[in-house]
Amino acid sequence: MAHSNMTRNDWLRFGTVLLVIVGSLALLYPFWPLKDVVPLGLDLQGGVRLVLQAQDISDMTAAQKQDTLDRVITILTNRVDQYGMANAEIKRMGTDRVLVNLPGTKDPTQARTLIGQTAMLEFHKVIQAGTSPNSDLVPSSSSQEVLYDRNHVPYIVETQPLLTGAALSDARVRTSQSMQNAGSLYIALTFNEPGAKRFVEALRKLKGDNPNTPQNEGDLLAVVLDNVIYSAPRITQSIKDAADKGWRNVQSTTTISGKFTKEEATRIAIVLRAGALPVAVKVVEENTVGPTLGSDSIHRGMMTIVIGFILIMLYMPLYYRMLGIVADAALLLNMLILFASLVIFHATLTLPGIAGIILTIGMTVDANVIIFERIKEERRTGKSPLAAVRTGFEKSMSTLLDANITTLLTALILLLVGTGPVKGFAITLGIGVVGSLYCALVASRLLLEKAGFAEHIPVRVVTEQ
């Protein structure tokens, strides 16, 4: 870079280019494998695609249906975020369906359980507990029902729950420290204030003095999630005594125990924290995209980018000589900007996104070709190299802006109205347009004006005889 005639503006341009290069390299480190650099979509890394249908909403008004689906989407988004399923895409499909894309998810069953669980948590008073799956229990009144635990052991419970999951403010997985259950997992529940107050009232109702109840069974409280009993802890006298002292004493005393795996306990805690879905949802479509298909797509897509990139990098210097090297530098810089922007915006790279990148390669070179041809025209009229560069940039500015702004508007429309794959294309195309303009008008001009490349414009100067 020639330092002798650098103005303040030139240093500013040089500084921004340097900042963009260093910043992009820092964002893209370690550069490979691609999935560790840029989030990859379902089509590139495999995963699970689910279509859920909301049940029992046919009688709702259009506004109620929309509100219900919005709540379903919010709750599902909270669940997958807390579970750590990165780059999930959850959005409405029509009036009663929700599309869920979970890139990188290996276990579709686990995903389906997390997504499809209604998470209706209820606390029921136990009237009688079975001892084995063969226990034959019959409710003695219409206010009672039989529910089963996960081992199919029956329980007679009061149909009317004492309180529901709406009473909870938090649910966390904990590891037992007791001698008998050391290392086993349980879920610690925290009630919100209204919930804790209702829990106190529920505890006071659990007197255990029903004459038909076998001894020691009247104090069982069934913790029921989606109509399955997960645990039926005994409400001890100490908890009842705590309840008599006020709601704060029982706010964090309840747990759900059971032989949980780590994944199961985590999932239950998450669905309880995120809240119950407002309606039941049914998985009506499920596709598992294998990672082999994904890796094959990445391989072919990246090969296309690399081959196109190399061909253009070789062609430009052959045709434009030293100016071609400027175009190659601009192209390299735009690729850095494009991938770094995907990282900054947490944009997911999809197969259509790769198509957008390939188009960007052509557009970056196209911008430079327009400028170079203008410069050559000016040079032919006898202008000095520097004057030809300046006039060439000024005269090509309107053409460049017209072409790129229309493309940018198209990308914006695609982004606003398009679905997943179309959005992937629109994002890369939009970033590519902005990047190619910056590279052509700032980086290329800097190289031509200040690095001596203008001296090598390959044209004969036509002079008057």
C-alpha cells in the first residue's frame, strides 16, 4: 500500500477493510468443519422434521385459532431452546398446523416426546394405591377415577385435581443426596405465590381420615403428568405442619421422584417450566433426514462453490491481467463478509443458501467488470491512470446501484414472504449484494488508487497524431 499520498479518507477506508478482514477471520475460526463455523439447516446436517396438528380447535374463531397456535409456538420454542436443540425452526403452517424443524437431532422419538407432550401437570388426592399391575381397583363413586403409573400399577384418585401445573414457577432436576437414594434423580418443584397458597389449602384437605382408606394411604398425593402418575409421594406430618405456618414454608418442598434417566428428568423439567400446551397436538407428519444425505448435500454444494470460485479466480487475471487480481481480492473479501455475516446473524445455511453464495460469486465479479470496462474507456480517451479510475468509478456508480438495489429488494421480498428454504436463499443473496457493493466501491477502489494497480490497465491509449 503506497503511503505517500494517503488522505484521511483513504486511511479510513483502509481501516474499515482491515477491520472487516480481521473481524471475519476471528468469527470464522476454526474455519472447518463447516458445521462448527456456520449453523447448518436440516437439509445439510440431517435431523427431524415434524408437522403438528392442534386438536379440538375446529369450534374456535379465526382469532382464537391464531392465538392458540401462537401460544403453542411460544411454548415449543421455549422447550427446544432449553433442551439445547440448536437452530430449531418452529412456525405456523396453515390455520391449525405447526412445522418444527430440528437440525442435527439424532433421536426422533426424544424430539417427538418433547414436542408432543401436552404437559398437563395435576396433583390428585390418592384414595387407594395398587401394589402391582395386577391389582384390581374399582372407584367407589363418580368423583373418582383410575390412573396408572409408568409401571401400569393402578391408583384410585379423586377426579378433581387439588391443583394444576399453572401453580408452578420452576422445575429443576436435582440429584438425591440421601443414603437410600444417593445419586438418583428427582425433580424439585417451586410454586408461585398463588400456587403455593392453593397447595397449602390442598394439604389441609389431605387428612387421611377416610374410613374406607387402608392405613397410611390417605396421605398420598399423586403427581400426574399427561394422565400418567409419575410419583405418589406421601405427604408427611412435617409438611402439613409447615403448611399450617404459611405458604412460604411449602413453596419449594415438593418433588417428583421416580427411576428417571437424565434425559427423561431433563425433558419433564423443561416441559413443566415452559408450561402446558393450550391444546393437545398430534404429530401428523414426521421425516427424519439422514446425516448421509446432509453430508452429501454439503459435499456437492461446497464442491460447486469451490469449483466456481477457482475458475473465476483463474479467469479474471487471465482476461484483465493486474485488474483481475483486484477482482479476485474483492471476491475473497466478499466470501469472508458473507460467511462472517451468517455467523453474526445466527443465520442457518441451507442448500438454497449455497445457491445464493454461488450467485454472489458471480455478482461480485460482475460489479468489478462494470467498473473495469468504464475505467478502460476513460483510459482510451487519454486520461491518466488515476483520473481514469476516478471517472470510471463515478460513471459506473449509478449502474451498479440500480442493478444491486433491485436485487436487494427482491431478496427482501423473498425474506418477508418466503418459507424456510427460500429464506435461506434470500439471506445469502441479500448479504452477498451488500458485500459485493462494499468490496467493489471501497476495497477495489482502494487497491486501484493507492496500491498502484491502475498503472497496469491493459489498454492502448489512443492519441491524436
